[in-house]
Amino acid sequence: SKLVLTNDTGMMHIAASFNCPIIAFWGCTKPSLGFSPYLPNIKSENIIGGVSEKPCSKHGDYCRYQDKGCIKDIDEGRILNTVEKLLK
């Protein structure tokens, strides 16, 4: 694949193992917990949603900001701009 769009799941780690550029979406979990891909492609980007840089939960099983939406609040324009930038 030329680009993989994924949240914090096994797919993100599989894409990293194939050296694919990744756009990883983060909501209740955050890369600061150590879940980011090992040796991601240099073009990979993290898009972090939510109202706080602090994670809500270790494995994303709950969100303490239910009314804010975390990952649901990521702007579609930001995603599209990142996709266009990485595919150039």
C-alpha cells in the first residue's frame, strides 16, 4: 500500500513492519504510552484527537471525555491535508 490509515491497532504495527507510510489516529490511547509503531516509515504521521494530551485509558476501552469525542473530533480537513501531503 502507498499509505495506511489506521487507529491504534494491530494493523498499524503490521503496516510499520512492511515499511508503509502510516497515518495513525489516536483518541483514548496516546503514543506517549509506548504503543506507537516500532520503526515507522519516515513519512508516517500521528493525528492525536481529544481534549487532552493525557491518555484516557491504557487500552482505549473507555473515554473520560465522552461528550468531547476524542477520536471523533479529529477534523476531516486535517486528515485530507495529511493524506495529500504524504502521497506527493
